[in-house]
Amino acid sequence: KSRRQRTEEVFKRSRRAATARQERKWPHGVIPYTISANFTGSQRAMFKQAMRHWEGQTCLTFIERTNEDNYIKFTYRPCGCCSYVGRKGTGPQAISIGKNCDKFGIVVHELGHVIGFWHEHTRPDRDRHIEIVYKNIQEGQGYNFEKMDSSEINSLGEAYDYQSIMHYARNTFSKGMFLDTIRPMANPETGVRPSIGQRTQLSEGDVRQAKKLYNCPTCGRTLQTTTGNITSPNWPAAYPAYSDCEWRISVTPGEKIVMDFTSLNVFRSRGCWYDYIEIRDGHWERSPLIGRYCGTSLPPQITSTDSRIWMKFRSTSNYNGNGFRLRYEAVCGGNIRKNSGQIQSPNYPDDYRPGKECIWSVVVDEGFQVGLSFQAFKVERHDTCAYDYLEVRDGPSADSELIGRFCGSDRPDDIEATGNTLWIKFVSDASVNKAGFAASFFKERDECADSNGGCQQQCVNTLGSFKCGCYPGYELSRDGVTCEAACGGYVTTSDGEITSPNWPREYPTNKQCIWQIVAPPQHKITIEFDKFELEGNEVCVCKYDYVAVRSGFTDDSIFHGKFCGTELPPVITSTNNEMSIKFNSDDTVAKRGFRIRFTSDRDECAVENGGCMHMCVNTVGSYTCNCRNGYVLHSNGHGCKEGKYIPTFASIKSGCEHSITSHMGEITSPNWPNKYPSRKDCTWHVSTTAGHMVKLVFNEFELESQPDCAYDHLEIYDGADATAAILGRYCGSKRPTPIVASTNHMFVKFFSDASVQKRGFSASHTTVCGGSLNASARTKDLFSHPQYGDTNYVSGRECDWIITARDGYGVELLFNDFEVEEETDCSYDFVEVFDGSTDSAVRFGRFCGDEAKINVILLHTYSILVRFHSDDTINKKGFQASYSSTALQDTV
């Protein structure tokens, strides 16, 4: 179905599961949960807000799963928004929150299914309250409107609730936006039809029905405020006999609850057997007992070890006491001696409060380190984190070594202490408040310290785990521990040949090979590819199969390039006596691979600059001296003297075929700004980032003039070579107007004949965002800006891409990486997608923040518009998307 329809929960009903069946209820109203790692921090916060909404009005409790067998998992499934009704009882069960479902009201609705509620319009008595308009229901969606019988639904005596958050809207699964699929019966007195389908909050009927379903006590409630008072029934008057009250206090993880009794007069009995107040350190009636109290002596101050307290008051006597009164307060910080747990900013997932200072000292078992991982982070931003901030230190106190001070909205990297203690401090000033942070701590140890982690060669410790590795020339076996001989290796010969695995047959998939070539000191290594055929994609990306070359063996050594496709890479000479060649293949397409010939040569320039006065250029087997501008080489071949350099024919001829991959730069005619030589045939292939266009602007232009430009001329082609469409042929002295290619490739060809020479030309090439793109079965890349991955996008951008597929096909768009300035309404920086080639088409959505990271957009039309806008302030990383075409029937 179309993803543009109203988002709703969809699933096929099983007659085995219904709220009328007690086994579908969660025991004691406790529902453990986990949240998949693919959700953003703001999504996770909203899920918790939705769970707190149910908790705050019922006796239900949602807890983070520890070792429970049955629990719910917030995830994304193909059904979009869906959930099993009630407790499944066979292990984890999904609550799917798909695209456009991550709204507070929709998550509350889906949690209603988890708790045990069907849709309100499926009640057995629904025909007295609504009319189903079957002719307006989308084809194949009629099962969502079936009426259920009383063996499946027990409404517990509650009247039909038009305002229930579990009720469909009037146009759910409608063939048209303004066509009703559900029509409420009009009020016989006023003629007004009730509204249905609200997704704002639980209705009064929802709350009553949930309390009945889980037999919530009529006395007591769930308290979520940071301070409050709890009293016995009728206080300060005498409490009634046979009272049974429960209170649940829930504050932010990382806070503790402090309770003080201010009054106590409860019938005293041995062991407080009859009338008593029972307080437990946790979320339910089986949590550790703090104490059971009766009589008139005030208990000492009570402090929880975590963020929840369960409390019960029970009376079975006719005692005439006035009961009790106590006050509680949530305090942040403190000493935490646990091996795992949660720490969150005060009031999370809502905005933290001003003027807070919280200090936690986390201690895990001896022999372990503390690990800290952040799930969400949004704190007032400042260059030096002077206002609101989170500070983490490696040890037990404020004097321990600083690990980092964090603010802003960038989630900190995982943190590992060197010992079993970690000191954490959160500070908020009196002004701006944000959503805060959520982090988990756990005990961590260096698994590699004990017998190398069981690894045969290398052991790499990671947070919460470890992995085995192998030396160059070896690869990890399937057992994940031992190593076996593989491609690559350590090479010390002066020359030789390197080939891809299985050469000349296709190389295997999922292969990684590293060759480390070492030459004697003061030598350099030169490699030349004579065969090259790898899986290729857009220019400069090479994210699938590739060969990467460095001068050295570390990640910070000089990088010469990453190569793929079928074009031979250039000859590469190292800057020192070391070179590494890395080959990587993914798990899909395989090609023939490559063959490399390498040689090592003494670098004569390494010693006293080769005796050259100015510049020394090393060549294979020799070297040459060059001079700076304004000087010419002395007849001795080493010295330089003032004079005008006149290039020889050989030096002009060399290097007249250019391949340019930078996003901006300059191209000039040979010998510029002097006259170009005769008989030249030069080319420039200019390519830029995928999804952008090459623009060429001429700064100066002077070629031999002829009406048809038959003599000296410059030709510009709209593509990667001279077979592409020609954009223009130019000569004379009139400067051409700026030229923009339709893709990220432009080909420039300069020709001079044997006679007249002029000064030539100087032109600047830049990158222009936007353009027309063709979607095909082969996946292509689209980047927000040319230097994506190296620098943030710039301000004041307005880029439109029109992506078109051939007839009978639609466009499939996938955001692989997405980070754009976040704002509630996405009114600053944003990406918009329209279901057509203009902005008058239906808008699929406007995106910002990092919430579009993993979403696939399938559109029915053959042409879509993608628009990227940035304002004049904050800049972020941008986005990288991929697009392709797919048959229309596949998108339905």
C-alpha cells in the first residue's frame, strides 16, 4: 500500500489472542522492554514518555529488561506500525514503530495493544455506535474492520468510547482523504456526530478499562513528580478498616528517592501483622523489603538504592488512628555500587530542570573497568561547555583525570575507565533547558589480558566484548579465533608482481588483503597497474570493492587513493621506503581483479637534495633538477639562474591528458599565461561528487579566431569523454559564458594546429548542487554537498535534484547517513521529498536531525524531487543517500 496513507497499526488478527483471556495479561502489570539501537535519542525519549503516560494513570509498570524471558522490543518490522495484542508468552515480542509511526499518540496506541486492547471499533456492540462504509475501504484492508465476538473481547462493562486512543479515525484505510470508512452515529438530540481517532492522550474510558483489566487498587496511584506527599485514606481523620492501597513512585534513573515520615498512628501489632505500611526498594511487590511499619514511632529516613519505590498500606482492624503522612523527594547523584544500570539527567525524557548539580560515583566489582554508553544526548550547546554540561572523570573523585566535558547534541563516544570507578557530574544553569541525556553503565574488563582472549595471533579489546585479528598475510578462520594463510603479506624484494586472489579468474567475495612492501632506507617504491577490473560505482566513492594505497602502514600515513571500476589507476610512487596496498571485496559482485608491478629505486633527492639548487625530482634510476618560476637551469644541470623558462616540446607534450576529481580548481591551456604551443591535443576529464554538476567559468580566453573554429579551438562535452553530447566549440577572443554540465562529469578538449598561437585560456571549475538524475536498476549515490565526509555542508544552500525512472518503474530512495540541523518543525535546515518533479506535487515529508537515517522511501511515480535547504547558521555533516528504480508493482 502507499506509504502516504494515514499511518495506522496493521496486523492480521489471531482468534487465539484476546483481552478476554487472562493469560494475555502481563503478570503483576509489569512489562519489561528493550529498544533497538537503530532508533535515535529523541525517538527513545518519546517511547519512554509514552510508557510513562500509561504508568502515570494506571498501575502498570514498564521496566528495562534485565533477564526476563518475556518482554517487548521496540523495533521496526515490514508491517510498519504493529504490535501483538497482550502478552505473547513465548519470549520477546515486537512492537514495531515504522516510518511516520514515531509520534507520541501512535506509540501510546501501540502500547495499548501490548497491554491487551483491541481496536475500539471491533467491539461486538459497535453497530449501535458506528457505521462501517465498506465501499470506501481500500482493497485488501477490509479485515481491519471485522467485528469480533464476546469470546474475544471483554469490554469489562465500559461504554463504547468514541474518544479512545484505540479508535480508528473516520478515514483510516480510505480510498480518498475525504471519504469516511467509519461513520459515528449522530446524537439523536443534536444531530452532531462525535469525533473519533484522537492520538493525543488516553481517554477517561481507556484509563478505567486498563485499571479494571489489571485489577488496580482503588486506593493509591503512580507518582512521577520529583517531590510529593503520601497520606493514608481520610488523613488526618481516622483511616477506614479494610483498606488496601498501593503507591508506585517512579523518578528518573540515576536519581534516588528520599522519604521522611511526618506523622504515624497505625494500629500496632507484633510484626505489624494487621495494619501496616510496607515499603520496597524497587518497582513491584517482590522487590527487596525496606521495612514494614506500624505503631506511633516515626521510622528513620528512607533512601532507595534506585529510582523506584513500591509502597503498600493495609488495614484489617477497626483501630481509630489517623494513619500516616510522609513526604518524598527525588535527589540526583550519589554513590552507585552496581555492575550495571542507568543514569539519566533529572526529569528525563522531559527537559531537565534549571539550577541542578548531580554527581554520581559509579563503582563496579574489583578487577573490572566501568563502561559508559550513551543512548541519547541533548544538552545546551556552548563552545567550551560553560553553561550546561556533563563531565566524566576516570576515577572516584573530582580530582581524577578528566575524560571529557560534553554538551550540545552530538552523542559522546563510548567511555571506558581504566579502573572500577567512574565520576560523573551533570550541571545545568538557570536558563536554557534541553532533553538531557540517557546513558547505561556496566562492568567491563580487558578480555585480551587473559591468555590473549584465546586468540591465536591478535586480540582487540572492545567495549563490552573483544575480537580476534590476524597479522598481515593471514585471515581469521571461521572459528573466529585461529588464523590461516591468506592473500597479502610482508614483501621485502626490490621488485615483483602482486595480483588479486584467484587471478586471472574472479576474486572471491568477502576478502581483505594487505600487502606491506618495504624497501631499503633512502629508497622509494613505485607501483604500476597493468590490469584492473573491480566492482565500480560512482567516482571517488568506491565503497564496495576497492584497492587503497598508502605510503606507510598506519591509518595516518599519506593516502594516495582508493580505486575501483575499470579505469587503470595512475602510477604511484611512495614518499618513503614503505607502501601498503589494501584490497577489499564485499559480499556481492566479483570481477577479475588486478595485477600490479612494483619496483624500488634509490631516492637520490633524499641526500642533500641531490645537489640541486632549487628542486629535486626523483625518477626511476636517476633524478632531475628543476628551478622555481623566474629561473632557468644552469648548463651544469644542478644550479639555477635568473631567466625565462622556455619549455621543450617533450615537456609540453607530457601530461596533456588530465583527470581531475577535486570539487573545485583551475585548468589552463599549456604554457599559460604564455602562448600555447602548436600541435597540441589536450584533454581534461573533470568529475565531482555524485549527484552534483560541474560548472566551468572562463577567467580569460584568447584563441586563434575562425568563423567555424576549424583551427585552434576548445570543445566541451556533457559527460566523461568525447562521445558525450557537445556543449560548445569555442575560439577567438570572446570569453564563453559559464557552462554547467548536466551530471558530475565534464570533458574539455583543446586543439592547436601548426600555425598561429595565442595566450590560450584560464578557467575555474566548481561544483553546483542539484540537477537531473536518472534512476536505474543499478544503485547510485547522492550526496548533500561535494565535500561530504570531510567537512560540514555550507550555509545558504538551496539544492533541487529531480530523480527520474523509466516508464513502468518507480524511484526507491534510501538515506544511508543523515545529519542535518535539528529543529522541531524542521524550519531551519531540512530535506524535502516530493512525489513528482515539482514542489507542487504531494510532499512525502520534510526531514531534519538524524531521524531519516534508515528509512526507505518507495514512490509510485517515475519522477521525484529531492530538495535540500540550509539556512545561514548551524551546519552539520549532511546526508548520503542512494537511489535506484524498481518496478511499480514492487512498490505497492
